[in-house]
Amino acid sequence: MRQYLEALRDIMERGVDREGRNGMTRSRFALQMRFDLSEGFPAVTTKKLAFKSVLAELLWFIEGSGDERRLCEILHGTRDPEKKTIWTANAHAPYWKDKARFPGDLGRIYGVQWRHWRGPDGKEVDQLRTVIERIRSDPHDRRLVVTAWNPGELSQMALPPCHRDFQFYVADGTLSLHMNQRSCDMFLGVPFNIASYALLLSLVAQVTSLTPRELVLTLNDAHIYHAHFDAVRRQLARTPGPLPSLWVNPAVKDIDAFTMDDVRLLSYHPQESIPAPMIV
């Protein structure tokens, strides 16, 4: 994860200060990071990654849900309104309140687009299932793309997709994934995004009988909120430790069959958490 820390340092030292929708940021444009999964699972070690939340959110995306309370159920085993998720604030944001159809409704966000994209004829397209079938039948296809950026439905989303599309690449029995991200909260969000897409790559590789190889992220508006500067400086003062490994239940062969019990992060020994406010 040294390249993640180098990106933080680069933005702090060379970034441009700009006033954004939700506060002052320091940013750089179009950074790229590459992670070889054969070297370990790319979970940040200089602070604690909430891996259970990463896993629950990804399973929620894969399920095709836009219901924040369903995410709560996957994560906590209950829909109790007292239990929170990383999407709770978005579900209750003032700008979204009048659009929500039911408590917890987030609209046509990530997973809905992955699994229930609406074509011009009104028919649904299951992008993720289609891509997995193409990986099996035509692994060198250059159209192994899933997109969450649907211009016609952005107004129907509590939050337009930050990680907007991803593409798979098969070579010599291995599977790689490249993800484009339009807006990148480098301190809080990006470690989560790195782990989430490394996990997605690993799950799709398993169900297509391939070996996960390289995760590539292109981070467009890569920014650090001024409110996170002190936390970033604390993190940059730390030395990263060895990467953990990922265990995925080998019996699961269908992308829709994974549960919270089928994935574990092994030998993960992060340093203590560094608190910082989430900017919504």
C-alpha cells in the first residue's frame, strides 16, 4: 500500500486547493494505482480498514439493491433503524428526502445499475451477469465492461456514482480489473474503494475459474479534504506493515451465492484507527 501513501503525500505537496460542493479540498487529476493481488490483498495497514463494511456493501451491490436498510440487514443482521451504515447519511440527506420512495431508499445507485440497467425499450440489462458469462465464453472480449454512470438516471440517485465503471481483462488464466473513479476522497473513501474492487475481482475470478491478478484504479478528481489534513499527516508518519491475504469459500461458484460467511481477511494486523469526519 506504499503507492497509496505516496499518492497522499503527492497531493499534500503538489495538489491544488479548490472549493468544492461540500468544502475545501486539495486535489490532483487522474492518478493511477496498480495492485498485484499475488502479493497480498491491498488492505491499508497504516490505519484500520472496516473490512466487514466493505464486504457487506459489495454483496449489497451484487444483489442489485438500492435499499440502505437492506445493507443494514446484510451488515448487522437487522433492519433496526438505530443501526447505521456508511450510506445512512445519504439516505437521510435533505436534498434526497422528497425523492425517497420509502425509508432507506437511495434510488437507482450502483447495484441497481449493475444488475437492473434500463434500456430504451424498458427492458432490464443485468450487466454483471452478462459480463461474467462473456468472461467464460469469450474471455478475450474487449467489451467486458460494467457501468454505473447512467446520465438519464442521475437525478434518481441519492449520490451519483463516484466509482463509475469497471472493465475486466483475461490473460493466461488470470483476471484483472480496471476501475475509473470520478471523485475520490483519498483519506476515507479510497482505501475502502481499493479493497472493494480487489474483493470484486477476487469473487468474479473464483466464479469464472481464473486467478485474480492485477487491480488498476484511475482516480480522476483525487482530493483530500482540508478537514482531513491532520489525519493524513498522522497516517503519513506511520510505516505500512505486511499485506493480509483473502480467503474465499471455494465451494461458491455463483456470484449471487456469496454471503458474509464466505469471505475472510486473514493475517490482517493494522495500526489503530485515525478518526476523521465523513464529508457528505
